[in-house]
Amino acid sequence: MSHDGLILSGLARRFSAEAGLGPLDLDIRPGEIVALTGPSGTGKSTACRMVSGLERPDAGRISLGGRGLSSLPVQARGVAHMFESYALYSHLSVAQNVAFPLLAPGKPKLGRDELARRVQALLDVAQIGHLGDRKPGALSGGQKQRVALCRCLVQDAAVYLLDEPISHLDAKLRNELRGWIRRRQTGLAVPTLWSTPDAMEALSVADRVAVMIGGKIVQFGTPEEIYFSPATTEVARLVGDPAMNLIEGRLEAREGGMAGFRGKGIDLALPDRLAARLPGGARDVVLGLRPSAMRVGGADASLRVYAWEPFGKHAIITAMLEDTMLRLKTPRLDRFEANQEIGVGIDPAGLVLFDGTTRRAL
Amino acid sequence: MTEISAAPAAADRPAAGESYHRESRWYPYALIAPTMLTLTVVALVPFLYMGWISLHEARYGQIGAFAGFANFEKLLTDPRFWNSMKVAGLFVAIAVPIEFMLGLIGALVLSQRIKFRSVLIPFLFIPSMMAPIIVGLVWKTMLAGSWGFFSYNILERFGILSGSSVFASPDLALYGLIFVDIWEWTPFMVLTFFAGMQALPANPFWAAQVDGANPVQIFFRLTLPMLAPLLVVIGLIRTIDAFKVYDTIYILTNGGPGITTESPSVLGYKYTFDFWEIGTASALAVVIWLVFFVFCNVFYQIAKRRLNVF
């Protein structure tokens, strides 16, 4: 792999005998946004810190624009890093915070007016234009996060690292800024790494998504690949809102070359599309079932309602299939009571199968 | 309070037995009473009494008739008083900035994860842990004429002073005292500033590196402003303390040669116990207090507005 973007190859960091990160292999092309997603504590921030040079990898290479970064000091890497912890300068005003990276030595000298104009333009987009004179201590968490975002995006960097850039904003602002940042970053000729624990955010902003679990990248692909063909049950459990339901059971050969799935309280004939891809013979499998692939009013399985959450144009029903908890998304707006028995129909198009032991997609 | 102390032991106590009430408006006063009482007895009463004496004829332990501002007039027309202010002013103006700079440099060096840091730090405590009298005696010996360790090995060798102590020279005695003060207080400044630097949050420093700031910029644009409250308070305390210097001067020169190293504290002592002019001594103490009262207030206002601390 070779292009002018950011390339991490075999990047690894050991913390102790058990805990470590990597080896990570990841590449981001110029103008591309790659999202790094995974549960908290999996090493997303550490990966960002290794790129910016705040943390030393034990092994592996980082190259940016064709040259190795590993031997360069932090200041010389041309990285714009937005920290998850914001890392604002508490003694400087919001405007001074945002202007700080533009005043670093070696950066092109900007006139006072030009500097103020660039800072103000970004603050306005983030809807904190009126707070320029405040100190970070006088801001709310979401406002601080936007200051940190502005301080990162104001730079003409060779790579942008956005570590959870919009996670503490309210939903409305998050939606606005998500689109704005994506539009801006894809218009640049440099790579952007966007880290977020929210897999749906990752799918929506990125050109490609790397799913990181336990310090390793378990799947790296387009949002469609991640969403429609999760590589493992762990990825499946992370992606989707709500995430995919997983049901343990057995794969069985049926008459006429067909295949079927039998689990506790459920017996399904699998579509030819799936059956054709499967190796023959009975085996333990995990069935992945999207919440939207089940509809209320069918005869494929019988569930007992556990909770019902209406969201306006759809509702989420949590229900028990014997002892497996499932979530389904329904457009029906009628009320469901706890312990009510409901029959569901299953749309075979939304099914994914995983191996019962390796937990990898079949 | 019932919610907090609803433990079994408190639960069976009768409600009527609750002899104290946290909500009582006297409770806060009860809490600060011991401190206020101690301060009143050991600080406020003696101070007020001294102010009262300064307005009376007081000599040889006898307090006589009301004298108005006669004591102050006598003090302010005494050239020795103005000399002492000059001595202390020079002492502060040279010693404190040097201690401050060396303290900052030392703290920066200590912050660099140097080797043997844990061995070095206890040694740095030694000068500030020693009684000032001992510090004086140590340096009296070290800088003694001809045979003192320092005099013999350094000063004599380079022909700076021959056969006499630094403290015997009217021109150099004050600088000798300043040197001793720097020796005594720089380690304290190093440790205080080092502790302050350790307490600073780490992530703005990461951000500054990534933002491209070099170490010099990081020091002036992050470390110093973030340390400002500590620097201001320590600088103020050290200034006041250095102005009141007494013990080391008493041991090393007792204000001499002549009156070239006579600080206000030493002069106050002499007024009281050498000349028995207790009224004038009290007036001196009141004047010094007034000077610092004004100085601290002005300083506080400047620090508040210009440096954004407090």
C-alpha cells in the first residue's frame, strides 16, 4: 500500500504483559475520512497519540505524505490533534485558544485582522462566536468541546486527528456539525482520522471505518461492509441502533438442499442466498438478526415483551425469546404492555450467520 | 442531619437530645472561634497595644504621658531609619529576584526527570529546615577572614579580600548577607515552584506541542501564566519576609560595619533593647506595618487586574 496519505503499518504499543495495542494496520488517503470506532478503553486515543508523537510506539511505522513520522518531534509532524479531554489553555480566552496553533514558530505569519477573521469564522460555525472573550472555565462541556474542535480545524495541517470531536454535544448540534465537518474535511487534500465510540457516528461520517476491539482492528472497510457484513459477532454487537440481535443455535441441513437454523424457541428456513455460501453439515452458529428485520405480527417466533419505547415515528420493543433478549424496531405505534405475547415475522434478507466457536462471519 | 447520621448509633438517640444544630447561625462562628481567639491573643492585642505605646512617651519600660505623633516625628527625622529602609530595600531588590529566577530554573531542571532527583530533593530541604541562627553561624565560619573555608579557598585565592571577612567590609557586607539569604531561600523556591509545576494539568502541554509550540514558547505562554497565582503569592511572601530579615544579620554583622547592614528589624531591636526607646521602636513597627499594608493592597490589585490571578 502506498499513497500520499497517512499509513500505519504494524503499529504496536505494549502496556503490560496482558494489555497492549495493535499491531495496527490502517491507511487514510488524502481527502479521506477514516473513522476509528470501538468501545471505550480499546486504544483509540492511544492510536491518535502515537500519530501525533505524544506516545512512542514499540513497533511499527507511521508515514505521512510518503515520509516516515516516527523520528520527527511532535512539533514538526504537522498534525492537528483534537483531544478527547479538550486540553484547553485555561488562562487564555476562547479566541486566544483557537489562535494558539496559528502563532507557532514556522507557521506562516498572519496579519492581526486575518488571524481574528479566521478564528471568528470557525467560532461562528461552531455557534460559539459570541464566547470569544470568555475563559474556558466559564464554558459548559459542550462549548469547551467546540473550542477544542475549532482549535484543531483552524490549522492548515498535514493530517487531522479528531478524538471524539462531537460526543459531548446535544443531538441537534451534533447532527449539524457532523455534516459540516465531513464536508469540510473531504474538501481538503489531507487525511482525517475520526475516533468515536459511537459506531453509527462512524458509519455516517467516514469513507471507511476501522472497528477496534481489545486493541486490535477487527474490521476495516466501507460503512456498508461494516453495517451489512460485520466480520465478527463483536462488530455486530457494536454497530446499529439498536445493535444486531444475536441468537445461539445450530445450522441444520434440510431436505431439498435447503438449510435451516434451530435455536431456543425459533426454527427458521434460511434463504438460498445464505445456504449456498455455507459449508455443509450441522454445526453451532450464531444468527445475527437486525432489529428492523423483524416485524410484529408473524409466525416465525413468539416473544414476550419486556419493554416498549416509543420514539415517535418508530418504537423499539425489547422482548424475550425464551432466555435471549432481542430488540426490534417497529413502525407500529400501538402500545405494547410488559409480558404481552407477540408473534414476529422475520425478513430473511437481513440475516447474518457467524460461526459458533470462532464468532467470525460465515 | 438526620439523613446523614441515620446510622444505628445515632438512630436511637432521642430527638430532644440533639444539643447542637448545624443550621444554627452561630455554628460557623463557633467553628472559627478557636482560630480567632488565638489570633486575637497573640497578634491583634499585642499589635493594638504597640500602636497605643507608639502614641505615648515610653522609655526604659515606663509608659508615660500621651505624646501624639512625637515618636513618629522622631523616627522619621532619624537618618538611621531611612538608612535601614534603604538597606532592606536593596536587600529585597537583589535577593528576591535572584531567588525567584534560580527557583524557576531549578524547578524546570527538576521537572526534566533528571537522574538522582529523589536523592536531590531531600538535600534541597536542608537550608530552609535549618534555624536561621544556625545558617548565620555556618556562614560566619565559612566566610571568616583568612581561614574560612570560602574565604581561604576562593576569595583569598583570587585576591578579592585579604585577611578580613566579607562582613567586615562596609562595601561588601550587605552583599555577603544577600548571598547567605539566597543560599538559604533558593532551595525553598525551587521546591515550591517544582511542586506547583507538578500540579499543573498535563494535557494543555500535549496540546501545545501538537500545536507546534517550542519549549521556550511553552514556558512563557503556558507554564508561567498557569503558575502565576503561585508565583505571585510566593513572591509576595518572600518579599515581605526578606524585608523583615533579622536573624542572619544579627548573627553575622549585627547591622555593621557601622550601620551599613542595619535592616528595620535590627534597628527596631536596637531601639528597644540597646537604647530603650520603646516608643520609637513601636512607631517603627507601625510604620513598617503601614508600608506593607499599602504595598500588599496595591500588589493585590495589580495582580488581580494585570495577571488575572486571585
